[in-house]
Amino acid sequence: MKLPSTSTDRLAERSLSAAASLFGLAAVALVCSSTTVAAQTGGPEPTDTVPELPWFVEGITAGVMTLVIGGLLIMIAESTTRRVTDRALDEPGIAFLYGVGSLIAVIGSAFLLAITGIGIVIAVPLLLGYAIVALITLEFGYLATGRLVDDDWPVALAVAVVVSAVSGAVPVLGGIVAFVIGSIGIGAAIRQFLS
């Protein structure tokens, strides 16, 4: 025996039917467009749209940023810089995990906020704020690397600039080294802030 349907049931049925039809139409359009693209052959080779900078420009840029930001950290907050770099030298593994964990947490939070649509208003400033803070705090890692050579700040800053410039100039391995050193600096700053 069939129960009498209400207007709400009919509306739900029609909505479900319309959604299924739209999904099917979108799937057919996707298949047709990919088949057309796959059938096209020949033509000019694709070109890179992003111009590449010479290797030395990236190295110089990284070195100058370390010189400016690291020098300002030493001049403005010498005692804090010494404490953070001490922490980076004492616990590099834990600092690295904190740095990578903060990166994953911020990107994950921004992604979850952006999915909601309205949360993108919060996600974009969150990512920009993290990028600015990371740009400053990653220099603690380079300064800690410089302090491995000498505890004197001018020598430590000079070594940090050289390490930063070399890691910026070397294509793949330099990026990995820069990521590790920067993550240690960010993590050491987070650990210092939390203590």
C-alpha cells in the first residue's frame, strides 16, 4: 500500500532528480571535453609562462634577506635572538618538528576554512600572517648555523648570509637545506614563545 505523498516529499523527489540530472550532464560534458583535447595532436610545443631567474639572482636575494632580517634581529633583540638560537642549537630535532608541524597546521586550517567558502576571509590573512612571521623567524635557523662557526655576532651573521646565499643558489638540494634550516628556526622561535 502506497502512502499519500506530501508536497515536501514531492519537492525532495524533484530536487534529487534535478541534482542527478545536473551531475550526469556535468559528467558527460567532462568526458566530451577531455576526448576532444586528447584527440588533438600536433601544434606548437607548450611554453613556460613563468620566466626563470638566473641561479645567482636567487642566491643573492636569499643572502640579502638574511643580511637585512638577521642583522635587524641582532640589533633590535640581541638577547632574544641569542636565546632562540641557543634553543635551535640545543634541540634541533624538536625545533624542526615544531616548525614543520606549524606549517602543516596553518595550511590544514586554511584549507578547512577555505572549504566553507566564508572562511576564506579568515584563511587568506592567516596564510599571509604566517608567511610574514615565517620569513622573519626562519632567520633564527640561519643565525644558529652561523653560531656553529663562531659565537661572535658579526661572524655568525656573515656565515648565515653565505649559507643562505648558497642554499638559495643551488636548485634542489639547496631548497631542501633551506627548508630544514628554516623549519628549525621557526620551531625554535615557537618553542621560545611557548616557554
